[in-house]
Amino acid sequence: MKLERILQNQGFGSRRQCRQLIEMGEVRIQGEVVDHPGAEIATEGLILEIEGETWTYREKTYVALYKPAGYECSHEPKHHRSIYTLLPHQLVERNVQSVGRLDVDTTGLLLFSDDGAFIHNLSSPKKHVPKVYQARLAEPGTDAQVQKLLAGVSLIDEPQPVPALSARLLEDTLLEMSIDLGKYHVVKRMIAAAGNHVAQLHRSAFGGLTLGEGPLANLAEGEFVYLEAADLQRLHSAA
Ligand code: URA
């Protein structure tokens, strides 16, 4: 692929901007400056150095972010910062989108990609990818509330009662539950329907990817990691 095309589809700007970067000698491959925008470069395993920074070529990109509270999952946030300000500008230029959304005040694992099929697949309720949440409750939780969540609660826009896949109290006011549905405020609404109220919500796992484990072992709040093929496989193994 032509070098200028590579830079462009990796998110380094317009064709003109990419040509400029190359012609200014800002692009190196294996330590050598390549200053010809039309140079044909093999993309497999390609690692570039652009303005002194290492960049691994990825045809499609997959990212896991530990979302802090206070960020909106929107490119045009209304009242808070955008979650996209936590990602490299190249990824935003590539138009990565989050897989579903977390509320402004929710913390935890959020995935992004520029692979539309991947996003669609993971968002589809038919895929039944479980997500695990820890909810800090306003009132001490009860066994009856846990049983209600497991049996299924009625939500206004759902024709059938919605059950949690699992639910248990970790502490008096800390409930862990998993669901495979991705709907607006779904966990908060389920817990409200069971007779309690969420004071703070955290998502610890998405499919087989869990914060603090495997590729996400060292991910701190506000940080992201690129997911490789093996990590993506884990997504479809149960959480
Ligand atoms: N359910 C909610 O209520 N909020 C979230 O952020 C995610 C799931």
C-alpha cells in the first residue's frame, strides 16, 4: 500500500497532511526515513515511527478503556468531557465508536472499534455477551431483591420481564449482577424495579474480558489498551 494511504487510513489526517508528514522526513520504517509518499510498503507486521512515536499498523483497531466517572459517551457531549478525549486523536480521526455506552457517572470497561461488524455483533442481544456490573446501593440489599432480579423484573420498554443472568450481594450495599442486554440505564432501572436504588455503578467485565485480569491486568482508570486477536477471542468466552 502507498505510504500516504497507510498514514491516512491509520488516522494521521488528510491526504495532504499525510504527504507533508512524509515529505518532511517525519516517517521512519525500521529506522530509515521514507520521504516518498508513493512508496509501496507491505502492511503486515508494519511498525512505523511517526514524528518520533512508534505506531503499529492495524487494519482495524480494537481498544479497551477503563472509563472514569464524569465522561459522556458521545462525540458531542453536552455537559461533561467526551470519552473520546481519552483516546489518541488518530483513533478519533478513524472514527472509532464505543460498543454501547456507559452513563456519565458509571465507571469501568468500555470497548471501542472502527470495525462496524464487530460493534454490531457485540451489541446484538442475540449474541448474549454477558456484562458484569457492581452496583453500590442506596439502601442495604435484600435476598428478596436478589431473587426478583434473578426471576426477572418488568421494564417499561421490554415486552417480557428482564432477568439478571446472575445476582448476588457482595456486601450489604454492594450488588454484583450480570446481564446480556444493552439498554439505556438498564441496570439502574432493573435495580429500581427490584426495590432499591443505584448510588454508583461500575462495569468490571465484558464477555471474558475483565478489568484487572489478562490483557487488562494493569489498566488504570482513564487508560486504554489495544486488544489483539487473542484478546478478542476472550470476549466470546463467558465472563
Ligand atoms: N446500565 C446502567 O444503568 N448504566 C450504565 O452505565 C450501564 C448499564
